[in-house]
Amino acid sequence: MNVRNPGIANFGVTIIQSRHSVRKFKEEEIPPEFIRKVLECASKAPTGRNKQPWIFVVIKNKDTLKKLAEFAPTGQFIEGAAVGFLVFGQADWKFTVEDCSAATENLLLAIHAYGYGGCWIAGNQMPYADAVRELAAIPETYKLVSIVAAGVPDVGGITLTEKISLDKLVFFEKYS
Ligand SMILES: Cc1cc2nc3c(=O)[nH]c(=O)nc-3n(C[C@H](O)[C@H](O)[C@H](O)COP(=O)(O)O)c2cc1C
């Protein structure tokens, strides 16, 4: 296949296609330089009017990770993560959810690209969103959009989640 920039395209596509949620982690740290790098990637996401409405909170403290696990019933595995990332967006910005979701996906892709594993834990509109915000001492002018648990995967190999076939999802010109 002809692509404009084969080097970048092939690498990018491989990372995107092999990304998968990881919910079990080894008791190993993620070095600070990688934490910075994945956050840099998060902050490169596109945003409406280039608003960049986000702030990111890095949680490494085990007690705080445990508290997050208690708050989020569907994210209890964060207790075993090396790092929890909290993604907050300006509460009064109309595209906060879209912008912070784009940053969250960038974050997950970068975590995977560096050989770590991660999983998105619901934040936006969840009953525990304010409790998480208060835990991190974030003012009400921000709202929680997502939580990401990350660490060294404690799973053998890669298990990709089954996805719906493109044939069922894509229409050319009109729905048919
Ligand atoms: C908005 C959103 C919220 C999610 N919340 C959770 C969650 O609370 N707990 C969880 O285990 N996974 C959560 N996930 C991860 C999805 O379950 C996962 O992405 C999906 O099953 C597809 O698997 P994959 O990531 O391996 O492709 C969430 C993903 C998104 C995008």
C-alpha cells in the first residue's frame, strides 16, 4: 500500500491496532521519565479551538490508589497499578469531554507504545467523580473526565478484544 509517510504510518498503525486494555499489573514502577513522556503525548491531542482545557494528576501513592479503587466499582484493579492518571477538564468548556477523551486515548496509546499496559476507567458523569476530584484537591472549576490505570502488564502476551467488523460500520456516501 502506498502511504505518504511509510515509517510513521506503519509504526503508528501497529501501535493503534495492538493497543488493548490491561487490568493486571506487576509490582513494578513506571520510571518518572516515561510518566512524563506519556503525559506529553496526552497533551498533544487535538482540542476544539486549541483550548487544551485539561489538567492531569499523577497518583502513585498506594493508599490513594486504594481509595480510587474503593470509589470506582468498575476500576478496582487500579489498586494494583503502578500509576493512576486522573484527567480533568475545565468544567465550563463545551468540548471538555471530547478534548479530554482525545487526550485519554493518546495517553493509552503512549502507555502501550512504551511497553506498559493501561485501562481507561470511567470518570465523566460517574457518581464518584466529585469524590475523586476532592481526593486530588482539584477545584470545582474542573470536572473529572477519565481515570487511567497503568503499569507493567502481568499478563502473558497480547489478547486483543474482538471488534465489530468494519463491514457493519462503514457506509460510503449514504447509510444502506
Ligand atoms: C469511556 C470509557 C470508560 C471505560 N470504563 C471502564 C471501566 O470503568 N472499567 C474497565 O475495566 N474498563 C473500562 N473501559 C475500557 C473498556 O472496557 C475497553 O476499552 C473495551 O472493553 C475494549 O477493550 P480494549 O480496550 O482492549 O480494546 C472504559 C473505556 C472507555 C472508553
